[in-house]
Amino acid sequence: MIKFLDLQKINTQYADELKKAASDVIDSGWFLMGERLSSFETKLANYIGAKHAIGVANGLDALRLILKAYIDLGVMQEGDEVIVPANTYIASVLAITDNRLQPVLVEPNPANFNLDIDLIESHITPNTKAILVVHLYGQVCWSDKVSALAKKYNLKIIEDNAQAIGAEWNGIKTGNLGDAAGFSFYPGKNLGALGDAGAVTTNDAVLAKHIRALGNYGSTKKYVNEFQGLNSRLDEIQAAFLEVKLKYIDTENQYRRYLASLYLNGITNPRITLPFPENTAFEPDQNTEHVWHLFVIRTQEREKLQDYLTANGVQTLIHYPIPPNKQLAYKELNQLDFPITNAIHDEVLSLPISPVTSEEEVAKVIQLLNSFAD
């Protein structure tokens, strides 16, 4: 069986370093808000190119805290609108509604699954206060038009960078393109912890200080609570694990790019639609801007294709089968219709791609896809 994602094999590569990191934390006797967290935050900020990085409990909290901080700071207020792609993972929308803000869902570009930038302006109203840009599947969602719109309408740009650490646009890393960014280090991410973990990056010192306090019960000094905060802290042991794995992220991302180039150049079956992100060269020695957290194809015969691949020893997943506006959690949005989003969610299928997926495995997947027929 070609596994979709073999986390045990991925982490085994760094087992000695991870065990040493865990041992050091245990021996230190300090488990929260200590030197390992501070060290990881500094290295993450330097890697992204941002002035500040704040470790938090998970990727959802990263986005929640950014929006909560903007409300506390008077930049937004309850009921304001945040533009967000209609086909994103539900966490992007949950962060908005949890802060009693209004999500404004916008269709994606069907060629690359990301927010259709050309549709943003038509959805901006006097109540719009932010654009939540999602770098979905590790593909960069950005253009000069995004920043121009933000300047024109005085909007904040928040990046959901949960799936795209290490991706770049014109030499600038995602997570340092907008005003603030949320990261997820869920175990299956390109930079994955050995449990839940997340972070926020920003160049805004005031925002960073406020987010750090909000994630610590609204406190900057023990037992002194200035704000109504949350308990959302990145613990020492996960910070130590992430610091180990951050050293290898560029190498792993480059390998993902190589595997993606094999898929892009090798899959020729007309029944299958490939992702075609803008400005991406498909040669394996070309350093592209995307990091291919997922390699997602489309087909109108998804169930049949998935069954065919399973029967031939290839594990695949669907990201995601139900769009946010069709979830029971958002009954108030169920009546909204997004044809492109619906088609994407009915047709997408994610193929194996990871730092431990071999060229031979990708070759087999390509051969099976090109042989797929009625």
C-alpha cells in the first residue's frame, strides 16, 4: 500500500533529535512559556522574515486570536465583515464567526483552488474590515491587486498560512505578505508537531503584544488580567520538536516540489484535471513558490477513481468533501449557492505527496491514473 501520509516514517528520520529535545525539556523542569518557546519563536520569525512570532495552541486559535486582538484594539467590531474563500477548510470560517464577525464567502479560481482575487472587490461593502487569504493546499494566493485593494478600502489582510509554510511570492514568504498570519503545526502539516500547535506572525508590535497577552488569559503579568483572554499557549515540548524540524523544512518542501513536477508532467489522462497554479515551472530543478502540502486533482469520476486506486494499493483522501456553507454548523449559510465551490468539493482527490513518498511510488500512481478508464 502506498500510504497517503506516513507520519511515523517522516518523524523517524529525526527520531534521535526529537528524543533529545524531549529529554532536554523534561530535564529542565520547565514546560510552558520558557526558553524553548522563545527560541522557536525567534527562529520562526527569522525564517518567515517577520518581526514577531507568537506560539499558540493550534492553527484555529492563531486566526481566532488575530481577529480578537483587532476587535480589542478597535480595528474591528462585532458584525463587521471578513472576506474568505468559500471552499476553504472550515477553521478559516470558525475563526471569523467565533469573534461574532460576518464571513463573506467568495468563490475560488477553479484553476488553482485559491480565492479568486478578481472577485474580491465586488464583495467589499462599508462593513468589510478584512480579507482572509488562504494559501490552500500550499499554493500561494497573492498578487499586487490584493494589497492594492487593502490600501484602497483600508482593510486588514490576514493570511491563513496553515498549509503553506515556506511558500514564497516574489521572494517574500507567505506569513509575511499581509498584516498578520496564522500557522498550524498539526502533525500532518509540512512543518508538523507531535501534537497540536500553532503560531501567529506579524510586523505589528502592538498587535503581537496583544495576541501574546490574549493567549495567556489576557495577562502580561501573572495573576494580573488586563483583557478577557484565552488559554492558548504553545508548550515547551512541542516548541522543541518544531525547532528541530524547522531546520529541514526547506529541503522537504523542495522535494515536495519535485514530486509535484513529476505529477504535473506525467499525468496525461484527459479525465483528470491538474492544478495549474500561476507562475509555476514544472521542471524538477526549478525552485517554485508553492510548497504542495497537498497535490489535488479533479475528476467527475472521483468515487470510481478513488476505488480504483485503493484496489491497486494507493491511499487517497478528499480535501474536503463538504464546503463550509453546506455544513450543519452553518445552517444560516446553507441556502447560499457557490457553483464553483460545489464542483470542487464534489470532484477533488488528493494524491500521496510527502517527504517520504518515493519517486517509484509517484511513478506507480501516475501509471495507474493514466490507465484509468471506464
